[in-house]
Amino acid sequence: MVVTTALSPPLRALERPWAPWLRGTPMLWEIARAVGGGPFHVIHPATFAENLAGFLDALAAENIPGVVYYGKKANKAAAWLRECTRPGTGVDVASVPELVHALGNGVRGEAIAVTGAAKSGGLLWLALRHHCLLAVDAADELERVADQARSLGTTAEVLLRVRPPTAPTSRFGFAPDDLAAAVGRCAELGATVALHGFSFHLDGYDPVARAELAAQLIELCRRARALGHPASKISIGGGIAVAYVTREDWRRFTAGKDDSWFHGGRNPLRTYPYHQAPAGAAMVTAILRHDADGTSLAAQLREAGIELLLEPGRALVDGAGFSVFPVQGCKASGDHLVTTVAGLSMSLSEQWKGSEYLPDPILVRAGGPRDGDAPARTAVAGSSCLEYDVLTWRAVELPARPRAGDLLVYPNTAGYQMDKNESCFHQLPLPPKVVVDGDRWHIDADYLIQEIP
Ligand SMILES: *Cc1c(COP(=O)(O)O)cnc(C)c1O
């Protein structure tokens, strides 16, 4: 057991200008008071719109028709969905409530892609009623889709999900032989099923792996067309990289990473790679320009007349939110501090994967900086009765010792951190999401329909 800690190098979050601006305005304190003293998440749909425009521009620059589907599981807020009603945009869902939420916020069925393995009968029924694009995962699911489409008197709009050859044990998608059989089966099913193409979703963030598998999907489309299928779309899924910190900060951190940097020596084995390049829209460009045998993927897509579908989750909400935890107390633990905040570490999801959200939290002092403030090293804990309810095991350096009434902000948390694992443990209410639009704010409609105030 490590009782002393050593100072780790900083991991300063890369942020969009709205975030530090908001932290410096009285509006942050007004929101904190209005939500009643507990933790809250701030979200910024204008940044989502900026990220979305970047993806659409990356496609347009290569002259590739396509659709960007927001991978909805990355963040449940309603406010993003309004942005997904723009041309060339849709939502990727995997449950009835996600589908209903998207429909209720104005996203039309034709702009919704339904992914996920072995979808429920209710999800298939609703998706077929609304002419959503279904990524079919297995042969038995294809039969269930066809049965329901037949009884509804409709055509199922279908992609077949491919099991990546690099992940032969993945539980998602068709293995190669089964895929060939499914393409044949779609031909037998006639007008009940329209096979629009193929999809995949890869683990990791490698642009080359995506470009190479996409090229194989183009070939699958050519073969499917020979059997009479429309086969003019491929989806390369999500997993578009995000850079949370600079390359230099991340290099120094990973080069020296040591148990002694963490409270209790609890050094997470694996974390998200907090610096990656290329990230966001630049990664899409890298995929499109990847050139294995003299022809870029973009040129292959253009030549085959194929539309490129993307399903980014994390990358669309990059820079579009932060989480605020009011400080409740602070005490010494050996040579560093432990700060306790209102709320639970479940509102910062990484911790629940045995990992840690590493970008440095930011202290916002009640009343601003004070004379005599001196840097202090602290771990950060939640306000439950569990020893392991810790937001940050790493002893991070803050410009001052936190005090009750200060706010601790976790930057850039909209992608998976906010609500993936939240619960009402201890009967604490879930932190509200506060939508910031310029100098105005309102509470997100959450599971309901977002009416723009
Ligand atoms: C989770 C998921 C996504 C989004 O992944 P990100 O890493 O957030 O971009 C897209 N498509 C499918 C099928 C998924 O399961």
C-alpha cells in the first residue's frame, strides 16, 4: 500500500472556447444555485453542430455522398437530437427508448439506423413501421425481420453487419460464409427485404483498419449488385478518435506512469488513449485518403457509386460538455489530500470500467482566487459510503486546496462519461443536464421531447 504519492505531470484538457468562458461567468454559479447544490452536467449543442459540420465537410471535400448518424449511446441528452435533423444527418440507436426519443425529437425514421445484436421484436416492429435502416446481425434475425416486414406489408431496408476478419471472436456480425448465405437469402426474400449494403463497427481507433475493411465492403456490394440488390451503402461504424490532451502531455504521462502517482497506489491498467491523431473529421479524411494499391478509398467509393455512412458517438460530442461537482470537504491523507464532492463517481463513467478519466479536473473557487492560495495535490472522492467511490485516484495538482462551496469541473465529459453508468445510489437524484446556448441556459428534456424555449 502506497501512502505517499509523487507528482504526476499535468494532463491539461484541450477545450473549446465556450467552456473556460462559461467557468469565468456568474452564469455557472447561477446554474449551480438553481439546480440545488448537487452535481450537474453542462452541454453545448453548438459544439456538436460544429463537430457535425466538420464530418460533413470531410465527406464533401472528397466528393463522397454520405450520412453521419450520431451514435446515441454516447450521451442521452435530448438537445443533440435537434442537431441531427439537419441534412445528411441521422441517429444510430439500439433500443426502443432510443428510437422513440429520436423520433419524438423530429428525426425521421429514414434518418435512423438501428444497430445492435439480436434486436427485440418490438424494436424491429417500430423500426420497420418508420422505415429505419436496419443493420442485421445474424441469419435468425434476418428471418425475424423478413417475417415482420411481410406481415406489415412493407420492405425492410437492410444492411448486413460484417464480423471483422481481424476480430473473428467478436459476437457481432456475420462470419464470411454466413454472410454469403445471407446475401443469397435476401435475393430469395424478394421485395420483403432491400439489401442496401454492408456495415461494420470496429474496436479501437485505427483509420487504416477501417479503410481496409471498407474496401472489402465495396467488393461485397459489387457482388451483391450482381444478384440484383441495390447495395449502394457501406457503414464504417463509430470509433472516430478524440484527442483530450496534447501529444506532449500524453507522452510525458505514459512514459513515466507510476503507481506512486495514485492514491492507494491504484494505477489503472488500461485507460482510453487520451491523445490520438488523426482525430475527429481529420480521421475521416485519413480513412478516405488511405491508399493501399494506388487507389484511395474515396476514389473506390466514387467509382463504385457508393455512399459512406458514419456512426460517430464520442467524436460528435467532443468538447461539447463538462461535469460540475460541488466540493463538500477536503482532508489530508498522508502527504496529499482527499477532496469529497457532492454526487457519485458513477457520474464519471471511466471509473466503473476499472479505468480512470485522466484529464485534470479544474477548480473553480467560490469568490475567485484568494491571497495565500498554494498548489495542493488531491485525489477526488464521491459522497457515498463506499471506499471505492472515487472519481480520481491520481493525486492531481490544483492551484489551491479545495474548500466546501468551490466547484470541481471535469472537462470534456459529454462522450460516455456523463450518463453511461449513472445511478440513483443512496437515493441521490441523477445530475441534471444543463443546455447552454450563448448566454442562456435551460434544463435538458432528458428522455422527453426537447422543446426549444
Ligand atoms: C457504440 C457504437 C457506435 C459509436 O461508437 P463511438 O466509439 O462512440 O464512436 C457506433 N456504431 C455502433 C454499431 C456502436 O455499437
